[in-house]
Amino acid sequence: MSEKHPGPLVVEGKLSDAERMKKESNFLRGTIAEDLQNGLTGGFSGDNFLLIRFHGMYQQDDRDIRAERAEQKLEPRHAMMLRCRLPGGIITPKQWLAIEKFATENTLYGSVRLTNRQTFQFHGILKKNVKPAHQMLHEVGLDAIGTANDMNRNVLCSSNPVESELHQEAYEWAKKISEHLLPRTRAYAEIWLDEKKVATTEEEPILSATYLPRKFKTTVVVPPHNDVDLHANDLNFVAIAENGKLVGFNLLVGGGLSIEHGNKETYARTASEFGYLPLDKTLAVAEAVVTTQRDWGNRTNRKNAKTKYTLERVGVETFKAEVERRAGITFEPIRPYEFTTRGDRFGWVKGIDNKWHLTLFIENGRLLDYPGRPLKSGIAEIAKIHQGDFRLTANQNLIVAGVPESEKARIEEIARSHALMENVTAQRENSMACVSFPTCPLAMAEAERFLPAFVTRVEEIMSKHGVGNEHIVLRVTGCPNGCGRAMLAELGLVGKAPGRYNLHLGGNRSGTRIPRMYRENITEDEILAHIDELVGRWAQERTPGEGFGDFTIRAGVVKPVVDPARDFWE
């Protein structure tokens, strides 16, 4: 990518209203505490509607019944979605039992949703239960600080259960980075945990009093497994090991997938390589990237506020030089690394510590007791006896990790009796969707509820063409905001309207290439007709081992996205 003239390092102009809201919030307090006492509405009012996002919550309502309630002259049935901070996705069985109990007793839907941000979230928490939810998390050593809005969100880490020592080192760094980049305000503790306010002058030395210009996402990834989809994230530490020990990181900055339909100033972008750094510079570099984006990011237009746009505006080398200056480092050349896979490895795997790890497929990450498939109860039963930990993956699945040989058969029996180890096709294992309807306010089309039946139809097409044992990395997202990571799929659907999607093709299996829009605003049947034609060609024309996304590029079905700022929409 050619370097652009740096231009102004700070975007001049009228600040967005979000900047006013943050500035006037008194370090994220607003009037949330007072709003909690207002029983006249089930939601939060004014700025508090957005401020609660800094505390890990989104206000939502059930869109399936919105029209009915409006006809009855009732306000929408407001409820909160609460997302836990869980760097690296590791949770203890004791913690799991507490969240499972809360979901069952205190949410409208009773489910626990595993997300591709490697954490869990509750859906349907009524206003009266919001404070008890935060207090329950605190009692078991968890919190929801900084899992949404304009700050560093949950830090992802590869869920590799085999190379246990290397994974453990990477996980420890994920935790350190998460803690280092947290907000310093005591607003969370005061509002939700009843901590008394102390009369001190507050500061946010890393995030500033107006926090970041936009959401910010970080990963720690252990090659060759790109299960965290690093190119969807602003800040990425790629682990470099020697003799099985972590020695440093390659730094990649500026990935991001969210776009806006028809807005050519928005685009998906893979992260840029900055260089290699030793371990002792990790936190300094993390802080330097965040503070550079804090100071240079666009605070006038939230559509162009993420790190990827800052890099494109000022130039990668200019941004990199500023990070070096702030961190007191000169990056070394990138050390060799390669990504070959990104899906989870299901079933039992034995780690180098002689412990066993069982990866369970959880379709769409939704843990609930379905008729004949009591998934949520099954995980709870395992948690009651498991002495290791659980690891939530960035693909919305769950690993029962650290199982001794003596407990392996017992845990497998529980998993099988609760339909947690059923036979699943490779295609279903490599398909993923965001939540979308009925709870997400941004949803334009179905995603989670659409995916299972759609995958069945795709499987039928694959079998018809003799590739039923193969897979295509398939992602569905209900809007262009990017939560389903469709912009890193071999075949990605992006919701445009009810029952209609944009079809994107040309990503690869390792998650290092952005797909290109192939058809716009088409129906499910039209999408399947295109898949039928293209899978038929792939089955006949592919080279040995060639993935579907690579085939669509080589065969000229779509052109690769080379410079996202210029040709993403072409």
C-alpha cells in the first residue's frame, strides 16, 4: 500500500455529540445511579442510554413484540444486554455456575450467550436486576468494565489447549494488557458495587477524560492458529516463540471490519505490520498505540473514528514512528510467522501437560436447554465436577480444559447425555453468526436465527457436488457493523434488509484477506443459487487443497481487495 501524505494529525471541525456526552459525564457517572431509581420506565434516559455501554451494557428491546406494544400504547420492553470482561476467555467452573444460575433466574431468555469476543453475555436483564448482575459478577471475581463503547474492549487470546505453556504465557500477557488499559474512574465501583465516592481529582492518564474516539479491540495470538481473527482488531500482539517459550511479539495495528452500507468512506481493512518488540516493552507499546489513536483519531465523525482510518489518513509510517517515540522503542523487523488455520479443533485433544481438553461445538454460542438438547444444564453438570477451567473461544465454542485421565470418561458421559457431543459437519463447525434479531437494535436482517437452517441448505449443495466433507468459512452478520466477522469469511453475508443480504466472496481460510462484494441486496434463494453455481465450479476446477475463497480469487469470480481505502467498493 502506498504511503499517503500525512496531512493534519488531528481532524479539525465540530466534535460529535458523543464527545460532548463523554466530557459532561463526570468520568462515566452521568446520572446512572439516579436513573436506576426511576421506576416509570424500564430503560435509561438521555446520556445514560449511551453511558451504560462503558459499564458493559447495551439497552435493547424485543423487536418481535415492539409493534404489538406500541399498539397497546406501551413503551418497548426494555432490557439490558450485559457483556463480561474476560481476557483470554478463561473462566472457572465456580464462576460458570454463578452466571448460569443468574441467567436462569434473572433474565428474560434464560440463556448464556458465548460471543466471538471470547466472553459471555446475558440478554434480557430487566432494569431492577441490572445492579444485582454486576454485584454477582463482582462476588465471583469478574466485572463488565470496558466491554463496550469508546475504550479497549475484551482482550482476546488464542485458545490453544495443546501448547499449554506457551498459551499460558500468552494468556498472562492478555490479562496484563487488559488491566493496563482499563479506565481508572471509580464510577463502576460507585454505581454498581456501592463504593463510597472519595473526594479526589480523577485522571485518565491513558484514555483521557473523553476516552477514545471509537471502540478499540486487542488480541494476543499464537501462530499458526488465527482463531481470534486478528485482522478484525485495532491492536494485535503475535506471539514469537523460541524452544516453546515466548520471547516477544510481532505488532500489527489497524484492522477493522465495520462499514456503513453505501458509504465509500468506510471499508474493512486488515492490520498493518509495525515490527517486532521484546516482552518487556509490551505494555509500553500497547499504551503508545492507544494514546496515539486517542490523540489523532477522528472525533468529528464517528464513522471514520477507528484506528484503521487514522492509519490511512496520517500514513502507517507516521503512526508507527509516533508509537516508537512514545514507547521509547525502535521496532525490529517482523519475525517470521504464518497462519494456517482458525477454526476450533473439536473433541478431545491431549496437551503437553498430559491433561485432556474437550472442545464442544455450541451453535451460535447460545447455551439454553432446548427440547431434547439440554445444553445449558449439561455445562452446569460438568462445572459441578470439573477441577480445571473453561475456555471460551473466539468462535463461540467452549473448551473443558485441564481434564485428568481419571475424569475424562465421566465428563464425556455428561456431555453426550446432554447433546453436547453430537456429530456436526465441518461446514456447520466453520459457520458463525452474530445475535441480530430480536434483541440487537442495529439489526437489519436475521443472523443467529437464520444460520442453522441456511447451513443445512448449504450442506445439501456441498453434498450434491461431492464436497460434503469439505467446508467454506461462512459468516452471517445482521448489519454492516461487523460483529459476525463476515468481512473475514470466504463467504460472508451482511444484512441489508429483512430477508436480504449483500454477498461477499474471496476471503481465505486463515483469515488474512478481506472478501469483496459479489452481489448486493439479494434474497436467500438467490444467494443459494449463486452458491450452487460456484460450489459446482469449485468442486470441478479447484487445485489440490484449494479453499473456496482462494478459488474465487484465482478463477476471477472476484478481484482481491488490495488497497481497502481505494478499491473496497469497486
